[in-house]
Amino acid sequence: MHQAAAILVLNAGSSSLKFSLLRLSDQTELLKGLAERLGEENPQIKFQAPEEKIVKLPPNARHAQALEHLHQEWGPLSEQVDLISIGHRVVHGGERFQEPTPINVEVIAHLKDLIPLAPLHNPANLAGIEAALHNWPEVPQFAVFDTAFHQTLPEIAYRYALPESYYRDHAIRRYGFHGISHRYVSERLKACVSSEQTRRIISAHLGNGCSLAAIYEGVSCDTTMGFTPLEGLMMGTRSGDLDPGILLYLLDSQNMSHAELNRLLNKTSGLLGLSGLSNDVRSLIEAMQAGHAGAKLALEIFAYRTAKAIAALCVPLKGLDTLIFTGGIGENAAWLREKIIGHLGFLGLEINLEKNANCQAQESCISLTHAPGAWVIPTREEWMIAKECALALEKEDKK
């Protein structure tokens, strides 16, 4: 029987593990799902493909046990599929990792050194890597980094206005995130429009986490997230940019602890904090339409600040050819897209109201204009990771 080449993509969170087995020939997801509530009393795996089902895991099961079960599910597929590689999404690669990297003992050691830069994400990514190495020791595995796409930022874009020693000794600089998504949608745009419309792109990844990327001829030259994913745009529960003096004030006047500040900035601010209601845009739009003032204010500020940041990123690009919306909000929230583009009319953008209203998570041009134009392109981070792994494996084979 002919075996089709496939790559398994893993995205490990602190209490979750997303997985997708992709057949390279046609990008089909042969196996897809999410292990959730890992480390808790009732962990489970929700399979979405090849069929929908829920599998209960033992209490307190972690990433290793979830992947052991996934390895068992692998049985029926093993005769049809040749697993040529496993790709791991790793949030932070620092300055060292600028491309997909074969995983070995030395790389794992370097990833552990980077934990202080991403204490919430990299330990979980490492747990997924170690569990996969245990279950598939013979399969080549690669780390694909969310920060790598932005390692092309010039120094004027990535340095903070702090003494040089903080960069040299503590690696404090702007790294940027969502790079896998920004890379995918900017490359996908090339199949949708002429080359003239792909030279100066701003990609807007808007979800519970939000960031923009200024992309010139395929290369990231600036972005809104920085040293952490907290910088930049207002998000679902994160504040985004704010005056650092506010933190000093809260420390002095409210005697807030590190944990309290962290929770305020990352968990209870953004759309949730401003609305006093929810971080879910669908719920906020419904509430706004029912007259909820907090929901309306949160959505209006979100649109205004996003548009202001888009305009700012026209500076490194020296203009704009195409604006791309992606991510859960960017792909589905027509009201917000209309509001954002409405603020940007001075750039020459004009929305197509009918196309925008009818566009839900599908590729579509939503502007009346083409220079510049506006597109919705659903992100496919898993496929981007698989594609990068395939190219890296090919490169390794040539060595």
C-alpha cells in the first residue's frame, strides 16, 4: 500500500495540547484535536478528525500521557501514512533561533535557557517536545518559532530607549510574536493578487491576542508586540500599550504585588476590562446592539487603537498596498473590520460593505479599492509549520 507523506504538528500550552496530522500532498488534516485540562482532575482529548469524539484521560494526566494516547490512535493510520517529521510550535526563540531548527540535546538546553523570556509558554512547549521525543524517537522533529519571522527587524525597530547594557546583558529588546500566522497570510496573499499588491503589506492578526506586522517584500520590518506579547494593541484580556508610569503609581499607591499587576495586565484588562462584561467580541457586539455602553466603548477603542497602529506601520513601509485581516476576530468580526477601515480612509482604503458583511472566515477582498486593498485571509498556522518542517527536512537531507 502506498504511504502518503505527513507531518504531525504539535502546539503545547500549559494545560493543553493542540495536534494536527497533515498530509503534504493535499494539506488534508487526517488527525486533529485538542487535549485540554491537562494536570487537572478531568483531562480529556477532543478529536475533530477523522471523527468527532471525546476520550477521557486519567486524573492529572499531562502532555506525556496525552501523546501516549495519541500514539495509540496512530495505529490505524500508520499503514496509510508515512510520518516524515514532527513540528513543534515554540513561542520564543530569542535571537538565536531564526528558522526551523532540528531538535537535539543542545537545542533543548538552549530552549531551557530562554524560559525567563517566556515563562508561561516555553516550559509547556518543552513538555510537548520531550513527550513527542519519547513516543516517536525515530522521527525527525523540528522547533518552529513564533518569534523567528521578526528577526529581520532593523535595530531602530527592535531596540528600546534603555541603556545599552539592558539589551547586551539581559536581552531586553522587541521580539514580536504571531510570526507563523503573519508569514502564512502574507505568503497566501501572493496567490490572490498581483505582485504589485504584495510589496507593502500590513497583517492584522486579531484574536484574543492581537498584533500587527509591517511586511516589505515578504520580510517583517516592524511589528506591534515587543519583549512580551503584552505590548502593542489592546487585546481580549491584555491591556496592550499603556504609560509605564501607571505601574509605578499602582505599586506606590495601591501596594500591588507582582502577581496582582500580572493579573491586571494580562487577565482582566483589554476588552474584558473596558466593557466590564466579556472578552468575546461576538458577545460584546450583541450587548452593544442591546444598548450596553461599556461594550460599545470597548469595541470603539479597540477599532480606534488598531487603526492608529496600522497607520503608524505605514512609516516603515513608506505606504500600504494591502491590509490583511486574520485571526478569530479579524476573520469573523465584520463590524470591527468596517470600523477599522473607516478610520483609514485617508490612506485611500474604502470598504465594500456587502462583501465585508458576507465574509466569515473565508478568503475575500473586502475593499472597493485595490491600491491599497483590504483582504480577509484565514490563518493556517498548523499548515505553515508543516510546510516549514518539510522544507527544513529537505535542507537537512541535502547536508
